[in-house]
Amino acid sequence: MRPTGRLHLGHYHGVLKNWVKLQHEFECFFFVADWHALTTSYDDPSQIRENVWEMLIDWLAAGVNPGSATLFVQSQVPEHAELHLLLSMITPLGWLERAPTYKDQQDKLREKDLATYGFLGYPLLQSADILLYRAGKVPVGADQVSHVEITREIARRFNHLYGREPGFEEQAEAAIVKMGKKNARLYRSLKRRYQEEGDMEALETARALLGEQQNISLGDRERLYGYIEGGGKVLLPEPQALLTDASKMPGLDGQKMSKSYGNFIGLRESPDTVEQKVRTMPTDPQRVRRTDPGEPEKCPVWEFHKVYSDEATREWVQTGCRSAGIGCLDCKKPVIDAIVEEQRPLHERAREYESSPDLIHAIIQEGADQARDAARDTLEEVREAMGVVYR
């Protein structure tokens, strides 16, 4: 996530709650993308450092746990930059220029000079971020699937150029034997079905079979992935997009919640500010007077009830609004109470880190060390494949 400063409820419901869930299901790497922030804010980086710490506190307050996931700051793991450089040697310019967000961001940020290599190359840096950890899945919204697809293409091109190793087939055949007779026979059958009949189900079954093998090395496993697909060794596995639901958190004006629209409620907003922001929300324009009936579907407050209220409360709103039995402030009260209650544990967790900046530094340092351990393993193979190892 780019360090944009303190986060809001849209980030919480659209991203962070999902991260909290994923950290217990996968080995997760969550990092602050400070180099990515420089691609558009290179001329005024004054806020980046403060934004990094504020955003990290929000992550921790939301329940992202450094004991369950690896948390770090991108620039503290220089392997990201090295892999980005090495991948830039093989990435066609056209792939970067056709990235959907390239021209879109240039149009939106016309006041900035974005005719820089850093801005053109940020999709490649994203790819390096992913491939450095040989990520199997990348949690993204639908609007970012194209970035994962570019990453897949770059991994495919890299594997095609460098994945053939001397004695590849002999080593692959030896790895099959290590699987045992039954699994070896099944693997060969699946390989034949995929290569001769194009059976994609056989390919998926073979991948699952290899994932379960305990008596072959990681290198052999990747070698056998490449063998069944008819290529060479898979040095950089192609990641899959793990689609996350779009945030259903509306803004105070009914649009998408966004800092740029000024319609947000901060993740760690004070209870008084939450109350003030919700109380002044626009409502159904038909309800000029307290006695005028309204239509919830035309009111931004109703969208908040969809997120925060139970069935009984939503029915009370529907009936009371349409009959003018309740006023707009009455309608807003359950929303205010629900947001304040949701944020209470976030405030409590945040206070611990706000009063102990050294604790955050320790968490990030430990995360960077863990990330570098994983990153070095990948880079060793990449350097070897590209012929830039001297020993």
C-alpha cells in the first residue's frame, strides 16, 4: 500500500479486514510502498516519512499482526530495486506503455510532470515486488488485475529466456523418481493428458500433486512444474490474482469514500468528530421538514445502514422514513453508535503504538530482515540464471 497517511473506513472495509483474515490463511507479506509514492510525489516527498508511520499504526490498530504476517517498508529491502533493474533488461517498453493506469494517471495528474522513467516503470517495480517473494496469490481489486497479468507475462518471459538449464530433462526425470512409484505414475499420466490433449484439469491436478510432495526439494518441484508445461525450470512462478470484494463503504455524500472527495471518516476518527460528520450528512432532499416522508434509497445515510445495521434496525429506518415517523437525526443515531463502537478497539490498539514509536521501528526492522531472507533466495537464482554471479 502506498503511504498516503492515515487511512479511512473505506480502506478498513475494503482492504484491512481482508488482510487480517488472510494472515491466518497464508504466509503474507504486507509492505509500505514508499518507492511507489515517489513515482508521483518525487517533487515533494516531505510527507512520506510521517505518512509511513501513520499508516503502519492504522494497520496494527486494524489487527494486522506482525506475529502472523511480515510487515516492512519497501525501501528497507533493496532487493526490490535490484530485481526491478534486472527485469528491466528483458521487459519490452510496449508492455509498460499499455498498462491501463499509465495514461489514466497522466490524465488525472496533469499538473505533475510524469514523463519520468520511474512513473513509466512503476508496473515493473510492482512486478518485482511480487516476484521477489514468488507469491502464489496477490490480493487485489478488479481494477488491479491488469497489473498481476503484466507480472505473469514478465515471469513467463523470464522463464522462457532463462529457465532451461543443462541436463534439465535428466534432472526432471530423476525428480519424478523421488516422488515414489504411485505418484510418479500419476504425474506422468497427468503430463501426457495435458501435453497431448490440452487437458487443463490435468495440469491443475498435477500442480496440486506437486504441492503435496514432501520428499522433493523446492528446486525439483519448480523443475517439475516447468516439465509438465513443456518449458524449462520455473524460476519465477506466475502469480494469481486473489480478487477481493470492492469496498461497500460509501462516502458521506453517497459517492465512493475518498480523501480527494473530502467525504471520508478516518479509521481513528474521534467519537465527537464521527458524530459531527454523520449528523451533518446530506439526506433525502424530499425531506425538507420533519413531517415530510422520505425514501431511504435516495438517502446517503441508508448506505451506511446497509454496512452497520441489523435487519430490525434497517426495517425501522425503512418504515420510519417513509412514514415520517422518525427524523433524519433519529435515523443517523444508530450509524453513529455503530461506527464509534467499531472504532473503540482500534483506538485502544493504536494508543499502544503511538506511545511507543520504538516498538513500530522494531516491528519494521524485524519484518525487513525476514523479507530480505526470502528475497535473497530468489535473487541468487535470478543472478545465476542471468549470468551475473562471479565466484
